[in-house]
Amino acid sequence: MDIIIFEAEEWDRESFETLRADHDLHLINEALTPDNAGSFTNAEIISTFIYSDLGSVTLAKFKELRLIATRSTGFDHIDLAYCDKHGIKIANVPDYGDTPVAEHVFALLLALSHRLIEAADRTRRGDFSGRDLRGFDLEDKTIGVIGAGAIGQGVLRIAAGFGMKRIAFDPRPNHSTAKRLEFEYVDFESLLQRADIITLHVPANAATIKMLAREQFEKMKKGVVIINTARGALIDVVELVAALYSGKVAGAGLDVLSAESDIHKGNKLARSLFGKKSDLAPLLADQILLRLPNVVVTPHNAFNTREAMLQIINTTSGNIAGYLCGEPKNLIN
């Protein structure tokens, strides 16, 4: 079979090389885009990471495609309807980043609570004063976890070590888990009203897109802190900027942005300026967030540890090998 691995880095090539003996394997550094897809039309299996385009326009270029092995847990970036219609199977990596993402939540939170970015920048300039750098304790604060799956539970466990009060909302509550980890399930509105810190751990779908918007921000405590390591689309970024300027939200730690893919590619702004149909507001809001002193933004990097990346590569290689031998694994369709 013709197998193409997009966004391949030098260190992860060895795991995929085992497929070369019996198949036509291509390791490509660049991401898959509508522009370059035409160069790979014979591919029967493709594997992509987080910056490739897997919309219908791109996928239509592949006439022989049978499997997409995404190197991610989420698959909202893939046109599922197109794949189902054309018999294209999708395999994902169900678990890999539970621990690093949960830890990253607290990296962001501590950066905000201790003003670490500003403090480090100041000392680099030779200024060792602590004026205007007063932070806040995590102990006794209430953390509200939206989505109490594996990552959310990791956040709840870590929060216990900081002496935080812990509440969670999940449409499918697991009360035995809540008892074991000693946290409280509450409804969505109660979480918004009670939490000092709100952290998101749900997939992006029709039910969760912009789940934090103006109405939800209005229900929150004044001075709430928002953490998002899940998907940028979960938050209405225009309303988040407004809430930050008003003081309703005291700070935000974001590993994801609503337009991060376009920011990464660097092409959305040009298309928006010359095409009349695009909405510039989310992109401009993201640019504002990148520059606010009470916002810490990281580049979708929460999962990026040696251990997690090794698990991603090994699982993906196994997904492809399983499909090739008639024993597919981790299919989501």
C-alpha cells in the first residue's frame, strides 16, 4: 500500500520505518493542505498531526484513500461525513496526554497566580522589584472542571494537592469516581457561579462550541480565571476579550485558540482581507489575547512531552499495522 506520513519529524521516523519493508512509505515534513494534496493522490493510508487540513476539499484529491490515522485523540478537524460517504476509515490515539495536559493546566494556572511571565521578563531586564506583581493563593480556591474524563480527573487529583475545593460538571457523571477522588459533581450553571478557576476538558462538537460565551461569563464570579487546554472553539473569544477588559475575568491560560490553525499557517488574514466572506473578529480577538499581560498563551503544547509523543507514535504505527493485517484498532467510524 501507498502510505504517507505528514508532519513527520526526524525523531519519530524510526517507528514508522517498520512499515517500509512491505509497503511504499513516504515521510513528509510538511502538513497536508488543499494546495499540496494533489501531489499525493495515490495514497491509500495517510497519517497527520494537528496542523494538517482534512476537510472535504483536501480529501477529495485522494482517490484511493482507505485510512486516516490521526496522531491525536480529537477528530473534529476531519470531515467525518465525507469519510463515511467514501468508505474512509479513521483511527485515532484514544489516550496519550492525560498526565501532561493535566500538569499543563497547573503550569498555566501557576504562571497566572504568581505572575511568572511578567516577573521573569522583569528580572531579565535587571529589575528585581516585586511591585505590581502580587498574585493569589490556590489553596481554598474552588476549581471547576468542565469534563471529568481522564484529563479532568487528573486535574482534580492535582488540585487536591494544592488544597483546592473541587467541583466538576460532566453530562455522564461517575459517582464512584467522585467518591474515590473526593470531588463534587454539580450542574453547569452552579459550576459557573461557584468556581474561582474554570478549566475546560471536553471535545469540540455541536453541543460544546462556544459553551463559554457572554451569557456564561455573566454568571461567573468577578475575577474568575479561565483555563483552556482542550479546543479553542469552546470559548467565544470575542466575549472572552470583553470579559478580560471589564475585569469579570481576571486572567486566562490558553493552550488553544479559536484560530490557531490559521495563525500557524499565516494565511487566514490575507484571505480575509481580500475575500469578503470571512469573519475577522475571532482572529483579531486571538491577536489581542496574545498581547494581554493577564493572559498566558502556549502553542497547543500541553501534550508535548517525550512520554506522550512516544505513545502517540507507537499507537499510530500500531493502528496502521493493524489495519494492514485486517485487525483495525481504535477506529472511530
